[in-house]
Amino acid sequence: MRDESPWAALTRLQHILAEKYTNPLPTIGRRSCSIEFSSTDEVPSFDVVIAFDRDGGGFEIPDRTVADWIASDPEVHKTKATEKNAECDGKWIPFVKMIKGFNREWDKPVRPSFLLEVMALDLVRPPFGRYQDELVLFLANAASRIEETWPDPAGLGPDVNSSMNTIEKQAAARRLGEALEIAERAVQLEDDGQERAAVESWRELFGMRMPAP
């Protein structure tokens, strides 16, 4: 399979997975095939990646966007994420899940979702404050900086946002700005003691992930 093109390899993987997973059928992404068991967050989904050991460490994986096999080392990002989470008193990983939840609710204006993790490594700084305040700060910075270059944390593969063209980055910046306005309003309502109205605003960001007021 390593001697095949990324598209051919991922297509073959999709056919193999489709023998077992039929409803819905696995879908081909940029570097993996996705298996969705449900549209809700309560049921996990899986991205299945083809990986071959790489000389010097890490792996080689297919990338449809660059039409080649690229180097990747997820252990490097795992280490950085663990260190960042410790610096933020264990709140960084839940925060990343929060911003990914918003991204899914808004039909993924930022893609891949891994880009949000990479941005959060740089944009979130200790000491970590209230989640709602950190969200406002992150959205503000992300909206202004998403058009920048965001390299692979391991320094091996292409930039993480290389699959987004200029128009898509600009659209994502606008959506992040819209989300920022909603988050700022929700925080202001909370601070004014208007809890019910605040929850309604948060639901504009997170949908049914927020409880009914």
C-alpha cells in the first residue's frame, strides 16, 4: 500500500472498512477514513490512519492535499499537549474539547479541527482563568491570526492549515468574529446576573451541549 498514491491507499482503506461499517459508510478525509457511529458527541467516532514506520522516528501517512506521503510524529504533539495541560492546571484539554465542540456546531469553519489544538498551544497562556473568559480571549486571537502560518508541532509535515485556501481562512476569521461577539455578550449577561439569558447566548455557540435555561 505504501507504493500507492494517497488517494488510492485511502480508497482501499475505505473499501476494507466498508465491509464491516455500512451505516453510514466510512468517509475519506485528507489523511484518514472516518467512521461515524452517531451524529451526537456522546457516541465516539474514529479516524483510521494508514501509517508506516519512518526512518528517524514517527510515521509516514498519506495526505490527499499534497498528493504525497508525509512525515508525522503524534508523540511530539502529545507531549506538548500534556505539558500545556499541566501548566493550565488540567484545564487546557477540556478547553480544547470546548472549542472543538463549537467548531462542530458551526459546521466546522476551522479545519482540520486539529488546527484548533495547535492554535491553542500558542494562544492559551497560564495562569488559566475562567473558561468563559479564556474562550473570549481565544476567539479574539484566533479570528485575527487564523490566516497566519500554523506549522506542524513536530516540524515534519506541512502547515496544519495548508488545506485551507485564502477565501476559506477569511471565512473562518469572520465566523470566529461572530462567535466572539456572542461569547462576549454571554459573559456580560453572566456578570450582570442574567443567567437564563446568558445560557441562551451560550447555546448559540454550543447548541444542545448547553443545558436548557
